[in-house]
Amino acid sequence: MSLLFYILIFAYLFYLASRYLFPYLLKRYLRKVHQQYADKQSQNHKEGEVSVNFIPPESQNNKFKPEDAQEVDFEEIKKQKPSNT
């Protein structure tokens, strides 16, 4: 009989926690995360300001050198009509 009583008490406490305590804790956590995000955004940038944090390194191994390029002569090739013989 006492085991059944403890199971009912536990079920009722779990019901109360899921009904009132868990939603309260979730809202509190979400407010905290939202506030941290808003603080981080506001301290880094003013509205309308754009900043670039990545500057690509200059390529040291650039294989193409325009001064070494050779000029290529092209010839126009006329297409011939195929003969039907």
C-alpha cells in the first residue's frame, strides 16, 4: 500500500513540475540566452555598420605571370557544306 502511495505522490509532483516548473525554467533560460545574444550584437556593431574580419592572404605561389604569356595566332576555318552524293 505504501508503494502505491509513493508512486502517486511522485506522479503528482512530476505533473506539477511539468505543468509549472519546467515552462518557467525554459522561459528563464530563453530570456537569458536572448539577452546575451542582444548584448553581444550591440557591443560589436552600430546599426548599419559593416565590418570584414577576413582578409585573404596574398598568394605567394602565383604561377601565372602576364609578362611571360605568348601571343597565339588564330586562323579562321570555314565550314564546308556536306555533299549528298
